[in-house]
Amino acid sequence: MNLTNFNTSEEFFVDMQRCIGCKACEMACAECETNGQQTLISVNYVDRASTIQTTVQVCMHCEDPVCANVCPADAISQDEFGVVHSASTERCIGCSNCVMACPFGVPKKVEEYDLMMKCTMCYDRTSIGKKPMCATVCPSGALFYGTREQIEEMRPNTTPINNFIFGKEKVKTKVNIMMPKGSTELRIY
């Protein structure tokens, strides 16, 4: 019996070029009751010395999450919908293996809790058919949660990709990054 109303036709899309650095997503995330008022999303400057360009960073929810694979306490889980959850408070030993292993640099160890916390795609909301908080407040459309058809109609000159190559390591994710039309992967050297 499925107790959730997770809409599998909707996906998370991130368009880094549209981020205006307003941090509305961070504020919305911190308001989520399940985060202990911690923001689990980050707005970062690309190169503060030479530009005001910002980017937004959410958990990419890898198909084969290395954060969970390196956890010696088996504290990080992935559900049947591909959502990678924050560490279980009962199991996490605060070793930070997950923090060091993530190729996207997403998990953060919250010292006051001695616990790894990260974006869970607002599972408390998405599991009942609602959109993640950050995507509902983003004024520039840098964060969008909806169908692939919707994003393709909204952004006809871009392509959502979820294949990343870090050196020789290939990572496929649940979250999509918007890239120039025709792109199939993002190589990070």
C-alpha cells in the first residue's frame, strides 16, 4: 500500500544562469519544520571578486548515491522514488564521510546536531503532491518543479540534463540542470 502521493511525472530543474542571488530559496527552506530551521539549499557566488553572478545548489539525488554508499552506519537512505534522505538521527555517527564523498559538495554536517543534513526535495511536501518550498518562491525561475514538457515549453533553447562526468566517474541524478539545447551531459574537470 502506497502511503504517499509523490507525483513521479514531476521533476526538479535547476537553471544556474537564472539565479539572481535573492536567497528566497534559502529562507523558504529554513522555514520547513522538518529541517530544524536549517537551510538545506545554498546560494553561492561564482567568483565574487569579478562578478555578482550566483548559483543555487540543491542535492542532486544521485541514482547511485555515493553519500549513502560511504556511510559506515547505513544512516542515509534512498526511497523508491529516488529521493536521497538526510541521515537518520538514530544512526548517524557524525563521521562526515558523506560530506567528503559527494561530488556535488552538498551534504553538510550540522555541528549542533552532530548530524549530516541535506536537501530532501522537501519530501514532507513532495510526498503529498506539493512542490518543494524553494521552487515555489524562486522569482527568477532558477528553480522549477514540474513536468519535462512544461520546462521544454518554458525554455525552448535549453535542454535538461542529469548526466554528469567527474573525470572518469559518471553520475546520473534525479535533479536536472538546464544546459544549452542539444547538450547530453556536463563534464566537470
